[in-house]
Amino acid sequence: MRIEVTPDVFKLAEVFTISRGSRTEAKVLTVRITEDGVTGWGECVPYARYGETLESVTAQIDGLRGNVTREGLYDLLPAGAARNAVDCALWDLQAKQAGKRVWELAGLAAPGPEITAFTLSLAEPAQMQAQAEKHAHRPLLKIKLGTPDDMPRLEAVRAGAPKSTIIIDANEGWSADIYAELAPHLLRLGVALVEQPLPAGEDDALIGMARPVPVCADESAHDCSTLSKLEGKYDVVNIKLDKTGGLTEALKLRAAALAQGYDVMVGCMVGSSLAMAPATLVAQGAKVVDLDGPLLLGEDREHALKFDGDGVHPPAAALWG
């Protein structure tokens, strides 16, 4: 077995801004695992919020030795970007070796398309209204917020896209007081969900606080081990493969979250269709799907995922799985 990791860069269609900063490109790592002439591949997006860099994640993957299995990965790598890319590459490799699709190997029903959110990046209200008008035909819009002055932005987006369902991602940018002040207005403006309103280390403040719209854990929820810390604070768990450490753990987290009464959202970092492909399996029937990474790119991989009025479609075998 040979494991190779290489960096890739994809230009974004437009500058993408969240409360932590802006970017013009998506920097990812591509992992290829070859065994007996067959190659499986996967992609991850190292995330600085979790102490990851392209270099640190590359070093983690380069440190793997010998034949690696999905089960054995739990002892070799922690949940995070490195394990994600390797896990997804191993699923792809196994599917190619078996001549089957990954969902067959996982015992899942054949996947179909799922409506995905389209993300509007953080900007001044007039710019966000213009973005909303441009994408008002989309059924589900996600707004990046997370500042003390977000009400004008939210009002502007609702004015620009009066018929779209809106979800909000505050990216840990609000205080408890700001969230409490905004919460009634979220309901008034038809917001369907708010993601991570408070910093992960300060979200105990959500206990006992009114939640007029469902609150989703993102930075507070990584893998199954973090579920116990969400009780009384959140209604929904956002599953991202770069947090869970791959498809294997993402499927376990989905099952565990649903069993404990949470709804599930399936999200992504900004990456290519290769990164989204495994997540489409986790996204089947989720309350909210947010796999719009490829729609934000100015360029994508060959055999890219199909997006249309029915949503994001599962990958062709030529891409992954």
C-alpha cells in the first residue's frame, strides 16, 4: 500500500468572507492510496480554527506506515482533516477493488439528490441584499453573520430573497446578550435555523435560554465523543467530515445523534466535489444539507458533482465511491 498526499488550490468564484476573515481560494490536500494497482482518493481541508495547517496535516498523513485499514485509523489519527482524507480514500479504494459503490459496502440505500443551502458571505447590508437577489431562485440560503450589527444584514437578505428559506451561521461570533436580543427577530424573519451562535467554549450560556428557532452545534460538535456536551444547548448537530475524521465516523455520529433526539445537518468546508462526494451519503434525509462548496469555486475537479433544481446529486463512480 502506498499513501501519497499533495496540496491543491482551487480559485473561488468570488471573495468568500466569514466573521474570521476572507479568502479568494480553497487550499486542500488530496490523498491517494494505491494497492495492487488500484487507487482510491479523498480530500480534506485543514482548518486553522482547530489548529490545523496544510503542513501539519501533511505530516500526520506522511507518518502513516504499512497497510492501513479504516478500523485501524482510529488508533493512528485523531478526528480531523488528516483522518478524513485517508478514511475517504480507503472507502474509495475498497469500492473499486470490490467493483461496488461505497453505499453498498456501507449497507446504505442508494442515495438521491438533496436540496443544499447556498452560502452568502459576510458583507455590508446592501451587498448582501444584492447577493440575495442574485440567488433568490434558490430554495435555501445560508447567511454568514457573526457581528454585533447583524440585524440590518438579515433584514437586507430577507428583502432580497423573500421566498427562500434562510439559515444563519454566526461562526461563534455572537455573545449571549447579542443572541438573546436577535433571537425573536430570527423567528419574525422566518429563519429556520441558527448555527453556532456562541463560541464553543462559552455555549453553556445556551442552557435555559429560549430557542425560538432550532440551534445547531458546529464548532461544538466534532465526533461521537462530543455529543454528551451538547445536551440542553442544541437541537441540531452539524456533521462535517473534516471534523469527524471521515465517512466512517460521520455515519456513526449521524446514527448516534438521531438516536439521542437531535436533528442532523450535514455541512462542509470550502472544497471541491471530491470533498463533498462522501458527505452526500451522510446527507440523505438530513434536516439541513449544506454541501455547496463546489458552487463557490471558480473551478472544480473533473467529473464534478451535479447540482440542479433537485439539489446536489451523489457522485459518479468516476469521481469517488
